[in-house]
Amino acid sequence: QVQLVESGGGLVQPGGSLRLSCTASGSIFSIYAMGWYRQAPGKQRELVAGITSGGSTNYAESVKGRFTISRDNAKNTVYLQMNSLKPEDTAVYSCNAYYRDYVYYHWGQGTQVTVSS
């Protein structure tokens, strides 16, 4: 049973930064593309950043240039560095292994990011 554990969220002022972490247990982590998703109240979950097993990255237009995804396969961990945060980035952030619109694991609890002055 794979468990995904996200951490690093919090309350930050506009323009601030946060670094999120997601650790996967009990999986062959390194072979999957990993993604960071977010869900704001009343909105659908969206993929904001993805990284392949080889390290290629992709980003939603709304976060391009501000967010950076990375992974450490030895630690089964994927990170999301978020800079220049905006109020519209407020959401619960979660990670998962994915292929196109399919995710492989049950969602973890996520980590709340709130951007507010």
C-alpha cells in the first residue's frame, strides 16, 4: 500500500516563498512521473507541475517561472519550490504519480497553502 505524505504548507504573504515536500512509501518511486496538484475551494483539482522519471519538467501556465519541481529518487521524495506566491495560489496541494489524466495512488492528506496579507 503506497502512502503519499505531503508537508511544507502554511500561511505566507503575497510575494513570499514556500517549499513543499512529498514522500512516497512502499513504491518503486523512480519509474513514475510525479506531479504536484492543487485544489482550491469550489474548484477542480489541477496539475500545476510534473516531472518525469528522467527529470523533464512541465508547468501550468499560471505557475510557470515561479514554481520549480524537483525529485530525489533515493529519498522517494518530490519537491515544489514556490516563489512569488499570489493569493490565487491558495489551495490544498497534493502529489501523485501520474500518466496523462490517470493517477496511480490514493491521495494523501495534502498540505494547505494560504497566501494572504
